[in-house]
Amino acid sequence: MSKVEVFQQQPSGAVAAESPFHFSRQRNPLAPAKGEAGVIMAERPFLTHLILRGTPEVLLGGVRNVTGLTLPQTPCSMNSKEDKSLQWLAPDEWLLILPPGSEFSTEKALRGELGDGSYAIVNVSGGQTVLELSGPNAREVLMKSTSCDLHPRTFPEGRGVSTVFAKTGAIIRRPDAQRWELVIRRSFADYLYRWLLSAGAEYGITTQER
Amino acid sequence: MERYSVFGLIKHALSYHENWQKTWRSPTPKKEYDVVIIGGGGHGLATAYYLASRYGVTNVAVIEKGWLGGGNTARNTTIVRSNYLWDESAALYEHSMKLWEGLSQDLNYNVMFSQRGVLNLGHTLGDMRDIQRRVNANRLNGIDGEVLDAQQVKEIVPIMDCSSNTRYPVLGASWQPRAGVARHDAVAWGYARGADRLGVDLIQQTEVTGLNIKKGKIVGVHTSKGDIGAKKVGCVVAGNSGVVAGMAGFKLPIESHPLQALVSEPLKPILDTVVMSNHVHGYISQTDKGDLVIGAGIDAYNGYGQRGSYPTVEHTLQAIVELFPIFSRVRMNRQWGGIVDTTPDACPILSATPVEGLFFNCGWGTGGFKATPGSGDVFAWTLANGRAHPLAEPFSIDRFYTGSLIDEHGAAGVAH
Amino acid sequence: MTQTNRLNKGGRIDRQRILNFTFNGQRYEGHAGDTLASALLANGVNVVNRSFKYSRPRGIVAAGAEEPNAVMQMGATEATQIPNVRATQQALFEGLCARSTNPHSELLSTLGNLFAPLIPPGFYYKTFMQPASMWMTYEKVIRKAAGLGRSPRESDPDHYEHIKRHCDVLVIGAGAAGLAAALAAGRSGARVILCDEQEEPGGSLLDSRELLDGRPASAWVESVMAELANMEEVLLLPRTTANGLHDHNFITLYERRAEHLGDLVPEIDGRKPARACLHHVRAGQIVLATGAHERPLVYASNDLPGNMLAGAVSTYIRRYGVVPGKRLVVSTCHDDGYRAALDWAEAGHQVVAIVDARKHNDAATGHWVRLAAKQGLQIIYGSAVIEAKGKNRVTGARVAEIDIPEFQTRGSVTDLACDTIASSGGYNPVVHLASHTGARPVWRDDIMGFVPTKMTGLIPTGGATGIYALADVLKSGIEAGSEAALACGRQSPEIDLPEVDRIEIAQAAPLFQVPHPKTTLRAPKQFVDLQNDVTAAAIELATREGFESIEHVKRYTAMGFGTDQGKLGNINGMAVVARCLKKSIAETGTTVFRPNYTPVAFGAIAGPHRRELFDPERYTALHAWHVDRGAAFEDVGQWKRPWYYPQSTGESMHDAVARECRAVREKVGVLDASTLGKIDIQGKDVREFLGRIYTNKWEKLPVGKARYGLMCKDDGMVMDDGVTTCLGDNHFLMTTTTGGAAGVLEWLELWHQTEWPELDVSFTSVTDHWATLMVTGPEARHLLAEMTDIDLDRDTFKFMEWREGDVAGVPARVYRISFTGELSYEINVQAHYAMHVWKKLFEHGDKYGLTPYGTETMHVLRAEKGFIIVGQETDGSVTPEDLGMQWCVGYDKPFSWIGKRALTRPDTRREDRKQMVGLKPVDQTVVLQEGAQIVFEPKASPIAMVGHVTSSYYSPTLGHGFALAVVKGGQKRMGERVYLPMADGVTQVAEIVSPIFYDPKGERQNV
Amino acid sequence: MFYIHCPYCNERRSEEEFHAKGQAHLMRPANPEEASDREWGDYLFFRDNPRGLHQEMWVHAAGCRKFFNILRNTVSYEILETYPMGEQSSVLAEMTAGRERGEPRRAAGAVA
């Protein structure tokens, strides 16, 4: 048996999957905002989320070979390419987000590259989701929720931080000038959904299904 | 010294209040005292008063670096109750409660002890189990109390939201009818006046700068106004205990943390009892002047700044508004912080020390004000007899080595 | 015209817009731009309140935050009541409905005067003691008399926002200094926030007599505001008070978004804005441009309506077009007091006299003094108003020559007929914010005021530092703004100051309490703190009684404890103390101000975190199903867990739990156990790490197996438990209690990061990733077999093992572990697919009688097996040995694991420690109360408690009640009887038994 | 509310992201079995509690989850330095060196 159990957790057949916001959308469907919406929310469900642990020395090459992404070593930064991103979470921890369904193959490939070194890879795809915020008031809604400074001077594109968000935690990322991303834990999704509806009410808030 | 009464007041009114005596003298320190008490807060003054009034030791000085009652006595939320869980602490706080009950008359000074009852709310099944356990223990220890369900709580405090609409609905409460609130400053002043009347020297604006220890025995204190001899020394300096212990060369299992409180603007009577909730972190009562007095949780870091962090206050007011939605438009007037000496088991230290004749009374955490009379009496007995009062025995420093802690975190008023 | 005191022209009000309002039930009119106070004065309303202690009539004194008297109850409906609204800071709106918090009454006023001598400061400490039993009655009466406004009795219909902001420079106050500072900082490109508490920016410039660049100062205000509004990085916050400064330049700004619109927030464009927003600001630099408050003089009967601050008189005339009387006497000791007289005269009303405490020679050089003299106003030098005359309004001023150093009057007293006395004793810089973090302001004799001490990141400027001449104020503002910007790495360009005439100012005289021919104790009341009815005599009396520290005086007299927090009176009070103790004011000391600067609604501080947003609700992936099924929920930490599932027929909890229990024991049940904490642990040293952190051994746990573990703190007390599984040699999955998950993860990190960084381990929470479906009961295998490709044969897939395979088409890890004592399979799937698997279970499970069960049933079933719940059987004072779990303690492990050493301390070695046992009630129908105290000797007195019931249930399986308990030395007392004296007087009897009530050999889980 | 520089994230964040974890540089006795009850009690319960400079451990709980050390004044609440686990305070070292050179003590408060 392998020293680390890598496990294909995705069903091969057709199985109904429910994203973390499934319940919230059903219970509390969002009416289109009156007039121009100040904030647009869109979940990007079922993405692959892998946590990488280890030193940069151990991880750098293998990660690049498998994902094509460079391991960011500047704190609170991320590197992204198309629909892949790799974010610094701690000096020995990164979050790798990839298109849906690639967790098993990626982890296997990474372990193949990295061999028997000191590192860890953990699939957390079922436990978190990405929520995208855009619109002219997206930043205001975030400012109601976090004590991090989100001004473009201090929160440029390519930055991502783990922080307190409302009364729980979240990762806030700025992949480009137009969008913000929140990485949210599944069990807090409904609370945060309701929180964002409340925070966005004064600007008009709507969702966009992808 | 004259007795206070309504007749005295009329007499003084007729002479334009020109003839009131000093509430206490400003004596010059003597060379030596039988007992020197370091710290002129409520506990120190109570100790001096009981030494003189109950145990016949009148050659006593209280040395205070600032003004009498200027520490936590002046900065607490004035709650008095005795519904502690463990036998040892329940006995100590109930001893205190009994002294509270006759205190105004004993001191001839109205400390405005208002036995309006205290509710400790439960919001989860676990809370309710703990409440049952504590109230059962209280009852068998002779302390009044009962367990109420949400409906009974609502009858006592109709303005509280006891519905199931809240995030953590009120499931019930413990209710101690004899508990209540008192006028904090008056307690210090009443004890000071009483002790002064019995001959105790209250020496203000004088800082103890060192301890005079000879061959392991205390013989006096060094102060900013010169040396003072002492056969015994009692140290009652909440917020500074570690500093004085340092002078004696030992450490205490105490960390000093900010504990914040706030008051609203004065309102007409609206809340007639004390309501406390450990689960949502807040407690509230209304003063006779009309202010809602609200206590917050302890800040997690050490701090002597008499202030804490803003989120602590914010969370507390969220809890208050959650319990009392009608207070949303009431406004917060002022906030402040006390310095609480916390011990690992949320129980005080009433103890002899490695130095003969030197005794410590400290570590009261959030329980200090309510314990003032009991702490003073027990500590006075301890100083008079040179050994721990039976009620003080379980509270020695030794318990942190033997492991016989008395864990009162659940009942200490603030979960932390 | 009803507004008898309104001038025909002038002021910044909108005369075209008439606003109706009521005060004490009477209808009045005012204008847009009025405050409630200016509108009341315009309508000639003298008495706005009665004082709370002496019941004296009170009128409006000030025009801003320092107002002590005009404190109103506002609100047209019950839910929209607002207590203690300061009329000087409340914008008038259509339909405003206000009342006195304590309405004036002639009778009370007469009684108040009659009894006043009997209620000196501290009278309540000296009385109401006999008989002791009466205090609660006395107290009721005292409480009724006290208090200001009243709380609403209905919930607030409005909501409040929070927003967190960062800036380089926060400028507090948009008066002359603040505007200049904001301009300098803004032009540097720095991120600037400028807040101002008033309805419009400009501060004293709005009613200044001086010209800037030859134009009215308000024109300069408009041009600066226009420029600032156009700067991208500048945020302007009007109607926003900086109410609290906290450590590290964190400051809260209270923005009143709708208080000027109504007592209920109106809908605007279909959206209901927040009533207020609290901005949580982290500022690089703070420019404190808060200006100064005028200080009144303390003289006899200075509380009669008609006694006002001189500056307030000017403000009402120039800003609101209101002259609050006909005939004015000014009493002052410095030049600025003259401005009220000049404004009054220009409004066409009579100035009876200006009484200046300074001698002619000392005062005459002053610009305003000369102007007043030139205009022929009568000036009485070397004198002061020593007493006001009148009943419900000033009718005259008594004037006498005074000797300030000797504190006495000289010569005869002159009576001047007037209806208004404007007094000014100088200014108090508004230093409040600068002392919120503990710094003490410093007294300066030259300006007769306290100024802020130097603090990192805080730059006081203008009036807040005692600079009052307009040209100097502007200059200091620019300097402060540039300095602040520079500290944030930004250079301000040169800024041209507006041109302003430099005017001559004569030195002020140090006058606080005005001497009276009678002694302070015998003179008519000279008020220091109007709101709290604190007089100079009260302060003198306090010092005579030995209350010498300023803190003692404040507390004994209640000075400064009102809603104005002593803005008006504290300095005068200190001056009285200083005089009584023959000290200087500097020696008397100051008191530290605390937040808030002005009061803030609880709702605004609480913000949007209310009701369902008060605290997060955590849901599992199956939550929707539980809701649809009608589950009752239990709060476990932040989680909402199904407690039990009543059937739709109104089934009681007792019946539901009994049904669920029977289903598990007889057929099969399923529990959503997803809330258990789950931590993925990888690394070469996991086994070593687990061995140190758990009490038991881990070095030999083979891959494919699971083991129960107990965690202690280093004091030897149990802190958490759970099953940990070996997934691979370097890969484990730890489970924790639901409530302990976050704490355990931090605990593991703590030990790894601080004590054992050399160990190769890393921890990742996968609590939310895995959904956990616990299928348990005799039919569990049959049910699961229908849905999985895993070989469930009892000999291939044994108890305490795990397997991987498909369940209902979803890859799953299945663990054979049991918390019920029955045959159990814990199915773990990625949470996205949990609902699918759960529903499939019920499709297949119907025929087996599959029943969902909640936490209550879980508790009953585990207790029947004697399994502990951490936090229920333990309370932080229980060791593994106390729990009888020596089987779970590795005494001979090489590493001294966390908690081991503490177990050999004297107290933890005691044989009579409270130990966990089972209790069987002698009366089989009884279910003992959880929390019941246990005694050996029920008749003893005092009664000695020896333990308590930790868990107690009715067991439908056993057919009787049973309990777990801790009892002193209990493990050696099997079979003995204990007693539980209950509140209803009944003493229950129970027998100490083994805590394992059901299937003691563990055969059922092993089938 | 404190503004704390996390030495790992290398930037300042608001206090709410952190948990205070008590005295820094606490060492668990290497051989607990050989420690006396007194030594073990000291290790468990007795902490520095200075009025002035205090070395504390905090964890960036909502951020990178790393523990680190802070040198903070418990009266003014000024944070003089934050530094990673395993390192020593350079500010204290400098102050000690300064004292040895005979320089006056820093006004910030007594060193514990």
C-alpha cells in the first residue's frame, strides 16, 4: 500500500452533485436587482481545490511541471493562467484551483513528480467553493465584510489573502481588475450568502448563473 | 465620628452644610503598625475595617498609591451574587453575600445594595445542564436559586426576547433572587470611613516601593514617603499583585487582562434585574441613576492600559441587542476597562507566601467586587491569626502545584 | 409670524421650506436648515426640561455637542422613540415630534427648591438605611425620579451598516483647520477621509465675523469642499462623528445617514437606507481638527433659561437667524465674548452691557473690544455677572466688581434688567479623542486649557491645540495636513492661505467660578455641571468631606457623568477643586476621557450582525433534507444539527427519540455525522506526533485500521477525543468532536510549530470536504450491501477497519466504527455527492425500516454503551483515569505525552477523585435529572456533595432510566447506593453500576 | 484594536485575525518525568505578567495560521516588534546591549 492514500473521489457515472450554495439558492432565490445591479454574484462550483504543503524547494519544480504554474513565494500573492491559479496561503501552504474534475489526476501527477519528499497534498474540493463578485459596488460590499485594505494601491490584481470575513473566514482574491473572488468554506456558504444579500441590498445585488 | 441619618442631614442643611466632618483623616504614617495593608481598594479597606471591628487589631495602616477605591472598585459592573459551582468558592461568596446583606447598617453608610435578583441565561442544552448542576449545588450549599424555563424568564424580564427567533434562543436561566447590585464607590468609601473611625490610618498618594524582609520574615515596607515598620503585611493590589510579589522574590500564577464595560445614557427604569449570558457574552443591569451598565468579555492579551479592544465591546452590544431588541436606539455613553487578575482556575488566591508574615489576597478575576466584604473578613482573620481562615484554605498558592484547582470558569461570569 | 425670535433675514436656513414639528404636544414651525434647538429658540421656547435632581427649569445653553439641558425624547411612534436626543445636534425635519425628557412642572420646581438643602452630594449614602428592609422601596422611588429619556418598548424598525475603511490621513473636523489640513493632504494624492459631525461643514467659519479673501468665510468653505469633492482619493463624510479612538490608530466614525430625515428611515428609490453607518477606520495619520468648546462662567443661578454661552448666541443669530431674547448682558473675561454683543446689536436688539472681568487697560487693545466701544456698547470693566435673577427665565443680571486672585467681590452690586445673559470664560480645546487611548492632556496656563499630549500618528491642529486666531488656525491646518501626508510618503504642494485680517487679541483673564458676596455654600446655586445638577457648593462640600482627588470629587458629586460627559463643566469643576484645595489646576490633574465622544446607538455599534446574522449558522450538505423532514435542530457550536425528527403527527420529543432508538437497536438508523471535525494529517512522523498528542499508543496502528484516541492538556485533563484512521504509513485522518474541531487543529499546530518543528507532519482541515453518513443497526450490513461494491463480510471488513469503494455510485471511504454499539458503517463521501447518497440510502432503506436519527438519540445510544461526550462527562477537571479509561493510556510510551506528567501530581493521584460510573435509579420509572448533585449521606448537615449526574436518559431498550455520573471514589463503590436530593424535596435513590448498560461485551458492533 | 505585523505574511493585519496565546518562549521541560511537582506547576501555570514590555505568542488564526512572537508594551499597547517562531527579539537584544554600554533605559517600561 502507498504511504499516502490518493483516492479518486469523483463518481464515474451520472450522479447529482450539489454545490455549497445549492441550498441557499433554492431557499432564497435572488430576484433580479431593481434597476442597475451594483453587485453581481456568481458561484463557480465544483472546481478542483488542492492544498499543497511543503517547502518551495520541494514543491516548485514538480508543481510547475504538472500545472504550468510557478509557485508564488511572495506572501499573499497568486499566479494564474487561464482557468488555473496557485495562491500563497502560508510560507509552506498553497491553494491550487483547477477546472472541475482534475483533483485525482493532478494529485497523482504531482506525487509522481515530487516522489518521496516531505510535502502534503490534500483534496479539499468538496469543502469549499469560489464565489465571484463583480459590479461597480463589489468592493463596497467586501469592505463591509473584511478589515483588509482593498484599495487598488494595496490590493492590486494578483493578490489574495485569507482573512476574517463577516463573522467567519474567507479567502479574498483579485484575479483581475473587474472581478473579486471569495473562496468560502461549504458549511458557512448559506450564512455568507445571506450576509452578502444583506450587505449588497443598498446597491442592488443579483446573481449570474454560469 | 458622627452617625449619618436623615436627622443629621436636616441639621447640616440648617447650617448650610458648613460643618460636615471629614469622611476620613489624612494621617501622617506612624513608625510601625501591627498590620500594614498594601492597597486601598475595596478589598484592602474591607480588610482593615474587619481587622479593627471584628478582630480587635486597630494599629493598622492602609497604604494606597493613588486614591481610595480607585482601581477595580471604581471600574466594575457592581454585580453581587454567590451562585458559584464548587463548594469552596460558593462558601466564600456566600459568606460575602451574608455580609452584604447588613453592610449599609454595619457601616452606617448606604452602599445601596439592591437585591433585585440575577439571571444567568442558558442558550444551549449544555448550558442548561450546567445551570441545573450549579443550582443543585447551590441549593445544597444553602444558597438560594432556582432553574427557570424560558417562559419564567420572560415573566421576570418581559422586555427580553425569549422567543425562538433569536440565533441562540433563551432556553432558561438560573435565578438567584438575593443577588443584585450595589453602588461601587460607596463600598470603598463606607469601609474607609468605618476603618478610619476605628483608628486605622488610611495613607493615600503613597506608593510602596519595596518590602523590608529580614531572614525570610517581613518587617516593613519601603514607601515613597519613607519606611514603615510592620509585623504583618497583607497585599491586596489587584492589577499590581505580580509587581509586589516580584519585590518579595516570588511569582504568582496570575495574568492581568483588560475587562471592559460600558454604560448607556441614563434612562427611566426599564430593567429591574441583572441579566447575564455567558453564551452570547454580555451582562446588563440598570443603575439607580438610570444608566444601563453592560459588561463585556475579557480580552485575551495581558494589559494594564485600562482599556481593551474594540471588537470585544462590539460583540457585547450585539449580544445585548440580540437579547433586548428594544435597546437598539438606546445609546452608549461611555466605555472603560478594568484590569483583572486572572488565575488558571478563575478562583482567587488567599494565601500565605514564602515570606513569613506576608500574605496575599489577589487573583479575583471577574469576581472581585461581589467578594469585597467576604474577602475582607476572611483576609482580616487570616492576618489577625497569622494563618489561613478556614474558608481561605482551599485558595492557597499550593493548589497550582498539587493540582487541586477549583475550576470556576463556567460560573465566573465571563467565559474565557 | 409664530417664530417670534426669528430675524427677517440672515442665517443659513431655507426660509422657503417650512417644517412643522411638535414639542411637548404643541405645534411649531421651523425651517429647513434649523436644528431642533434653533427652531425652539426661534419660537421663543424658554424651558425645555427640568433638572433631574432639583427640578429646576432649564433652557438651551449651547449650540453643539456640549449642550447639557436640551436633551429630548424624540419619536412619533413607540418603535421609533429615541431617548436623550440633543436638540442642538438634531436637524429639524417635517413631523419631528419631541418631548422634554423630564417635563417642567411648577410644583416640582417649588418642591425641588424647598428640599434642595436636604440633598447635598452623597445624601443617599447617608440616608435610606433604616429600616434595612425598606431600601428596596426607597430605591424604587429614587429610580423613578432619576433617568433622562425612556427606551422604546418595541423593536427598532431600522437597520444599521458597518464598513471598514483604510486611509492615509483622517481629518476629524471640517472647520477652518480641518479644511485646510484636508486640502493639503488631498492635494498630495494621499488617501484622505474628512469627517465632520455637523449638518454642514465649516465649523465656526459658518458664523464667523471674519472675511477670507475678502469674502464671507462660508464662501471659502464652499470652494474648498468643491475641490475636495472632486479628488478621487478623498472621501467626505458629513454628519459623521469620530466617536472613539482606539489603539494603533483604529477609530470609529458614526455617520448618521438618516437621522435628519425622520425618526423612521424613509424609503428612497425603493430601497431603505441604513439609519446610520459605523465606519471602522484604520488611519495612517489622524489630524485632530476638532476645535474648542466655549467654557461658560459659573455664577449664581446660572442655570435659569436665558443663560447661554456667548458663542452659542452668535451661532444662533448668524447661522440660524434667531435672536434668543431681547435684552442682552454679556459676561466675559476675554475678547471673543464681545462678538455675541456685536452680533446681537447688529440684529437690532438691545445690548444692556458687556461685563468684562478684565480691567480697562488689560482689555482695551482687543479688536472686538475696540469695535464694541466704537459702537457705543456699554462695557463694565473689572466686573462680572455674579448672579442671574428670574424664575422661569432670566429677568436681570446682578453685576459686581470682582477680585479674581482673592476670589471675592468688591463694592456694591448693580442690577441690570435683561432677558439673556451670555457668558464666556474662554475655550476648552476638544481633546477627548486624543485621550481615549490613555494619554493625559496637559494644562497650559497661557491658553487656560488642556491640550493633547504628543502621540504617534496623531496630529492635533487649530483650536484643539489652543490656537484660536483664524490666520493661525488656517496655517496650522495646512501644516498638519502636509505633515500627515508626508508621514504617509506623500508631498503636499505649496498651498496659498486665504487672506485674512490679523486682529489684535488682548490677554484673557483666568475666570472660572465667579465670586459672590456670599460664600459658595450660602450663595444661590452656582452650577458647574448642569445636567447632573452639580454646583460649586457641592464640589466645595466634597472637598471639605475629604474627597480631594478629582476622581473622588467626580464620583461623589456625579460631575461629568452626564450625556455631555462634562464637556461644559469639567474644567470649571476642576477650577473649583483647585481653589478649594489651594492648588493649581495642573496639580489638580485631569481625568481621562473615554469613548464615546458623543453617544452612539447600540444598534449602530451592533450593525448588521443581528438575528440570523448574529453568528454564522453552519450547515451540513444534508441540511435541506433535514429541514424538509421537519427536524428539530440543536445548536452545537455554530452548527445546526438535527436533534430529533418528529413525525408529522405531532409526535413528542420523548416518543420520537424512543422510536429512533428502537429503530437503531432493532433495525437500522442513519445519522448525519458530518459536523465531526476531520483533520487530514500527512508526513513521515505522523505516528510519532499522534503518540505525543494522544494518551494512547499509535506506533503500531497498521494501514487500514482505526483507533479511538483521547487528548489531554498538559494539566492532565481531557480536552477532546475521536477516532483516527491510518490511511497510509504517512497519512492519517483524525476526527474530533464537533465543538472542538477548530481548537484541536490550532492545538496540533501549536505543538508542531512551537515545540516539535522537526517532526514531518502537516495538518489540513477536511471537515467541510467530507460528508459523514453513519449507518447503524443490525440491518446496516444488509442495507449497505445493496448499494456498494465493498466486500462487507465480517471477516474481511472487520470492526475498526476502513475500506474504499463505491456507495450508490459515489466513491466512498467506509469506516467500521460505532458510537451506538451496533453494527455500523460510517460512509464518507465528498460533500457534493452527500445528498445523492443519503437519498439513495432511503430508497434502499425503506424495507429495512431505515430511520434518520438526531443528536438526542445518538446521546442515548452512546450513553447506554458508556461512551463519554467530552464537555458533558468532562468539564476540564477530569482525567482519563477519572473516566475509567486507563485502557486508553499509554503509561509506558517513551515520549512523555501531553498530560502524562500531571497525572502523578498529589491531587491527580488521590483515590477519592470523582470518577465516572453508571447510575441506575432504584425506582425504575425515574429518569434522574442531569446536573443532579449526588450525596452519600442525605440526612447529614451540612450535606456533602460527592458528584453529579452528567448524562441521564430514559432507555427504551432497557425499559428504564439510567445515568452516567461522576462520584467520589466511585469506581470502588460499585453496588453502593447514592442519594440525589432534588429541588422539589424528593430524594432520589440510585445504585452505582458499571457505566456500560448495554451489551457490555461489545458483541453487537462486532457481528 | 491592534494592527499587527505578521512576520510570515509580511504585512499588518487587524487584531481580529489573530489570537493571543500567552507568554512567548515558554519551554516544556525536556524530561517531564524528572520535573518536580513544583517545576511542573511552574511550567503549567506561572507566567510573566509585566507592566511594560512583554514577549507574547500570537497566532495568525484567520490568515496563515502561523504562530509568532510579539514584543509589546502592556501599558501603552505599543508593539515594538514581531518575529517568527524560533527567533529571539532583536529589540530586547539591542536594549540589553545598550544597557551594557551604559546607555539609559528606554522609557517604554521595565523589561521583564
